[in-house]
Amino acid sequence: MTWQIIEVYNDAHITQYIRRTEVPGGWLVESVFDRIYRSTARNPEDGIGSGSGLTFVPDPEKQWQPDVIATVP
């Protein structure tokens, strides 16, 4: 299965990417988010968190053509 990375956000504290792979009838789309902050006196609510989601996007004609940043196995 080959994944196409279609969106990336990365800074010192947050990494997020969205990628897709072609499947019969459409696309599987995955979103992954990691947040790593250290608590400070200015913002004691900082913390660590992560999450991900996977969904099917119906597109039998493969018309959805976003800009692809990279292709990965």
C-alpha cells in the first residue's frame, strides 16, 4: 500500500499530517496529530496529546487530486 502525504504541519511542539491511499471505490484518508508541550508558568495547561483518524472517502472516478507532498510505502 502506497500513501500520498497531502498535508503537513510541523513546529517545535506540534506535528500533524494527512495522507491518503487509493482503494477500490475511493480513498482511505488518515490524519495524525501529536502535541508535545512542557508546562510553563505562562501556560500551565500545556501537555502531551496525540490522536489519529481514518476514514473512507468515496471517489470511484478518482477525481480528487490534491497537491501531493510525498509518496511513502
